[in-house]
Amino acid sequence: MTDSAVVAIDRVSFGYDAAKPVLREVSLSMPHGKVIGIMGQSGCGKTTLLRIIGGARQPGSGTARVLGTLVNGLHGSALYALRRKLGMLFQFGALFTDMSVYDNVAFPMREHTDLPDELIHDLVLMKLEAVGLRGASRLTPSELSGGMARRVALARAIALDPQLMLYDEPFTALDPISFAVIARLIRRLNDSLGATSVIVSHDVKECLDIVDYVYFMSDGRIVAEGTPPDMRMTAQPFVRQFVRGETDGPIPFHYPAPGYGEDLAVRAAHD
């Protein structure tokens, strides 16, 4: 853990209730300018970790520092000041359905700045141009394809030139072409903005193609970490199974249950 880390998570544990911990002693560090992946199967705690980084949840124990600010106990104006430096791409875009594309992208500028309308106009068109949708500025979200909506949401997320970008499953429900477009945009925008990006995803190929470093989570813990080439070549059973999509390995297909014969016997006894 270094003082210069954009995100520094130190032994963080968290649970939505005391009986079911979601994160267990998680520690990681994210340097400036990199694209970092957090990967793992559904329910492993990766989205909860992203919420802690964004200040939507407080660690139960341990510490979380984001852009040099201690997130523990952060509330009110101090929390909003931190979020002003963050950009967030939600899983399904979360566009305002009753606003045009233009107004969706303009919204954070109007909400958080005192910029004149003329300058907001130029900045909105600049952000839409960056995602290839300047010509769609007057459309509504209902007129967009899934891939276009995700790109508009990305333009809105970078509206204020954030220092840290958070992506929650950015590739979900996209067709292969939109999938590839969004992946390239994430990498290109991170590098051009000089930002740091955190991608939570279970999409192996595209994520490993664009990240600089990846953490693998299982059951609320970091179980492996390294560069994409390291992860592709690893002999670690969990990562190997996940990356290769193998059916046999430490990740079970069946949810824990008593023996099949026992369940049948119970039903027969009730009959």
C-alpha cells in the first residue's frame, strides 16, 4: 500500500447483516493512470467493493482511502466533494428517460458547476464526439440501442473529467460489436483523460484485453492478482477455471444441498 495510490483498501470487511459477511479482509492498491479489473463470479463481493470505493457503503472494519481521502465515516459535503472527482458507469447506463441525450450529458455540468450555457453546449458536444454520438444529441434514451445508451452514459460519466472512473459490469447485455466498442472506449478515455479506472466484470476476454492489472475475488476475498498475461497462464485452480470457462474446478455448479437421496427420502416420508 503506497501513499500515492489512487485507491488503497486495507483489510476491509463488510456485511449487509452480521450473519453474512460479503467482504472479508480485502486489501488492494490501485496506482494512478492504470485500468484495474476486479473479477469473479456473481455474488463474490466485487460490486460491494465498488460501492465502498464510491462512498455508497462504509467499511465494517479496515480502511478505504480514495484519492487520498479516508472514506470511513465520510458524510455530507465531504462525501459529495469526493464524488465530484469520480465518474460512474452503472450496469445498464441509468440514463434519465425523460431527458434528451444532450440533457443527460449536460446534467452533471449544470448540477455541479456554474458554467454558462454556451460553454456547457460545447463541452457536451465534445463528450458526445468522444463516444461517437454527437449526431444523436437530440434523441431520447428510448430511441437508442443498448450499445448507444451505454455510450451516452459513458459520455455523462466523463462530463466533469473525473480523476477516477468506476465501471459496474459495463459489458452486460451488449452485442459483440457494442461490447468491443465500449471496451476500446474505456481504455482510450482513461489514457486521454489521464485518469484511473476500476472495472468490475465477469467478462473475461474483453476485460483482460484492456486492463493493466486484475484482482480475482471469491467468497468476499482476493484470491489472486496479477497482470493479464500472468492470469492467463496461472496454475491457480480458481483463476484457471474462471478464465478458461472450465466446468470442472473449485467453483461448484451445484448450490450446497443435502444428498439427493436424502431429499427424496424426506418427500417420501411426507407423502
